[in-house]
Amino acid sequence: MSGGWWCDGVRWPGQSPELGWSKGGDRRVSVLAYGAGIGFRALGERHCVGARGNVCPLGAVVPGRSTGGRCAECARLDRAHSVAADTLADDPRTYRVYLAWFGPGMVKVGITGEERGAARLREQGAVVFSWLGRGPLMAARRTEEVLRAALGVPDRIPYARKRAVRGRLPGAEERAVEVADLYGRAARLEGGGRPESLERLPLEVVDQAELFGIDRAPAPVRSVRELADGGVVAGRLVAAAGPDLHLAVDGVGVVVLDTRLITGWDLAAVPAEAGSDVRVPLIDIGGGGVQGGLF
């Protein structure tokens, strides 16, 4: 899609990933299917995607490696109105506390609006998760803080770390056991700082490996570092997790495209098997150096 349409990145409103597109106040989506070809060329400059659905008033140009895709002012405005900023204490909605597992030793506790269901877990690329409780925002936030400190888990896990282990995860049974054990540890803390207004939810381990396609796709070997004017990314979609698309590229292997890197670009469609003289720099999965381009 081109002609003034900018990519907003991957969304997970349901069981399939979607690419969002915006043009002024208009919005469109492209539902993605595993096995289908994806190809595009970046055109011109990358611009700020704005904040909270509003166009950036400055029309600012942003760096190619920025995963935020926003200028400093729009990033500040977007953060100020988020739940994570703790500025919505009077929010009347019900929230859920969750335990998310991304790989061995990679766990986080978080909260999400109950009306969103598991969309937040799909957006983060959580391979396995379980709900822990539900209740008012401040009770959910307090529980999140208590559990984070008691379990010794971080408030966020970098996507680079998630990608590094995604192709070599333990089996489904082992994943379920690890999550159940962590749920048990969290449950035993009841009364140790957990607000009474938070309703405890029973253990229900949800494994999303099949949904993401990572249980049947080859392990990714490299990831896209950035785009530039004229840069081409093309391949066959074999898996997706969070903002990441796993593309099988002839002669390269499976390459991960973090779609946060393509927000704000005007993109023109190209064939999935397209070749190009323009080099898109790649990084080895697991923190290796910069490699050659896709083509």
C-alpha cells in the first residue's frame, strides 16, 4: 500500500496479526496469513506517527532505527496518557494482572484492561501466559508491583532477548510446568500486600506458540536493523510474535522484521521474491554483528 498511507505496525485484535495503515484520519488494516508473501520498498523519509491517533503537528522526521516511531514531543504525549504512566488513577474500568513467559528465565508481571482480553499478551509476544487476578486499576497496579518485587522479575523484557530464544524454546509441557510453578509462587503471596479488592483468578495456562506459528517455523537467524529510502524487505511469512514478522528469505533463511521499524514510512508493494541492489542491514539473532543486506 502506498500513495500517502503510512504503516502503523502489527496489531493483534484477534487470532491473526494485522498490519495497520493510516492516512490522515483514515485507518485500514491488512490481515496477514502464514505462508503468504510480503514485500515492500521504503520511500522518502520516515515521519513521526503522532500520538493517541493524532497526526504529528511538526511532521517530524524520525531516525530509521527508532522502534518508537515518534518525535520527542509526541512520545511524551503518548506516554502521558498511558496506563503505565500512572496518570489514570480514576479509571473506572476493570483490569487484569497477568504472568507472561517468553522463554526460560524470562518472565514478567503486567496488567491490561479486561475488555482487551489477551490482545496485550499477543502484542508483547508472550509465548505462554496465565491470568493472576482482576479488579480496579490501582489494586491491579499494586499487585503488579508486589509480585514483581517478590518474584524478582523485571517490568519489561527487550525484544532482542525474546528473539534470541524464540527459535529454541523447550516443549509445551515444560513451558506449562514453569508457568504453573510461577503462578503457585505468586498465589502463596496472597495476604502479603495484595489488595483485597483484587479477585484472584484460577490457573489457566495459555500457550500461544501455535498461534504465533513459531512451533512449526524454522528458527530465525537474523533481524532487520533499519530501513532507508529505497530499502526493500520481502519474503514469505512463516511466523509472527508481538511486533515481529518472521520472513523466509531465499538464500538468507528466516529474517525477523520488527514492524516498529516500518511505522511512519510510505511503503510501496513489491513481489515477495523481489531482489534489489539496495542493502537492508541485518543483525545476527542473539546479538551478533551487522551482516549483509537481504539481497
